[in-house]
Amino acid sequence: MLGKKGSTTRAFVASPLRRRRRRSAMILLELVALVAIIASIMSLSAVVMLQAFRAHSEALKHLRQTEQLQQLVQRWRQDVHAAAQVELLQGDLLEHEWSRDAVLAGEIPNGEEHDDGAVSRVAFLQLTDPTNSKQITYHQTRNGLLRELREGAALVATEQWTLPESGHILFSIDESGRRTVVTARLEYAPASPLTTIEWIACAEAPNE
Amino acid sequence: MNRRAAFTVLEVTIAIVLLSAAVVAVAQFVATVNQGLRDRGLVRQMGWEIENLREKISSWPLADITAENISAVPCPPSLTSQLDEARWEADVQSIEVPLQATQITLRLKCTLNGQVAAPEQLTFWIETGADSAR
């Protein structure tokens, strides 16, 4: 009995050692697991937000380019509407030193291939007003689309329109209808995610 | 001595839940803005295409400008790739006042995400008095 009593007393009185081992926070394993979970959530959040902002930035860039194209198309349509005569002249993009006069004079060969097989043709769209005093030329350059306004021989105004990356504009003319139809086709490199866009404008002056 | 040495599990859980909710909210916001930008781009493209058709029709012989002929014009791939059941519709009528002309109302009808979209519409006139003989 005495022995039992003694053991009961030992169990009841908490030793200072036991009190020190009482848990007041998480154990190391819990902490590691928690840090791992937080790290994975933070990484996932960062990736999601990065992707979202990247997509947003791309969409915004595309929208800005579209706005700029809209301005270009408005200007081009006005020019085509006002034109009495529409001509398409071929030039060569790689021979960048050409001048419009050289193309007109036929000094620049049309459609001749380069040794490296590069695609180098470029079309000048030349619009002449009814009084034959003003000529507007559109053509592709390395930096975009160039619009030149000439009065007689004098170059009056030049505008450079930047096109979306790797884009180039091809012009074509259809004179089979009641009026001359000019088509501008904005094409991109095959690897580009952007799709081809086409604009049509009709010269107001009826065909002969 | 009841001094706290770390966060409790409940506190950490609440923090994680709040963080996740914030990330989801930001992602949804950005996705909504993106959708808005895409819609604006699509509307701009629809505007271009309807203008293109207007220019095309302006070059047709006047006798060919009928609602049937206009409806038969295929929708360009730039639109059919983004819209469902895109098609042209037109009303064509002759008017005398204020000038002798053909009034054409173009409509681009389509469905977007399974819903019928409000048609893009453009009305224009082609004067018939001066060169109707061509």
C-alpha cells in the first residue's frame, strides 16, 4: 500500500523537466510542411499573375497596333476615294537606294530574283488626283509603310506608318468593275500568330 | 507564462485562404480586361469587313446590287474564325429624295459564345442618277 501511495505521489507531482517539454508551437516537421505549402502557393500565384499580366500586355499591344492601323486605313481610303487614276508600280525592296523616278523609268528590274533568293519585290501604289497636280505614293519600306505626297515634282509630305512586327502590305488593283477597286493585304510571317487582314477601297471616279 | 512563439495553424490557414482569394481575384480581373480588349479588336475587325463590303458593292454594276447578291458574298475567314454562323444580310431600296439613289443597309449577323450578337449595321447610298447607264 505504501509503495502504491508513493508511486501515486510521484505521478501527481510534475517534474520541472516534463514542464519544459510541453509544446508551445509547431514541431519542425509541421513547419517544413507549412513552408512547403506556402512556397508552392506563392510560386503558383506568381506564375498565374505573370501569365495574366503578360497576356494583358500582349492584348494591349495588339489593340494599340489595331488603333494605328485604323488611322492608316482611314487615310488610305480617303486617298483612294479621291484618286482619279490608280497605278501599281513594282520595285525592289532590297535595292533600297531606288527612287520613285527610277522605278517609273523602269531602271529597277521587276520581279528579278536575288542571288540569295530573298523575297524583295515591293509595290508602289500611286494615286493621282483628278487635276493631275497631286500624286500620293504608298510603298513598303523596311520600317513600315511610307506615304509620300508630291505636288508636281516637289515632295510635299512624307508619313511613315509602322506596321505590326513582320507585317508587310501587298497592294492589288481590280479594274474589272464599275469602279477601280484597290486591295491592301497585310500579311505576316508564317510563324506569326497574327492573321492576314485585307482592306478594300474603291476609287470614286468611274472606270472608262 | 503563456508566451506565443509562433502562428497557430488557424492563423496560417486563414492567411493562405486570403492569399489564394486575392490571386484568384486578380487573375479574374486581368482575364476580364483581356476579354474586353479582344472584344474591342473583334468589333474593329467587323467594322473593317463591313466597310470592305461597302467598297466592293460600290464597284458592282447597279443592276447587280440586290439583297440576294449581297447575302451570297461569303464572310471573310478573319470573321468566321472568331464568330459562329456569320453571314451578311442587306436591305436594298431605291429612293428619290433627297437624291436619286439606291439605299443599302448592310448587316453582319452572327452568334458569339452561343448567343446571338447584335448585328453590326451600316447604311449607305449609291447615287444612281449620274451613272446609272453604266
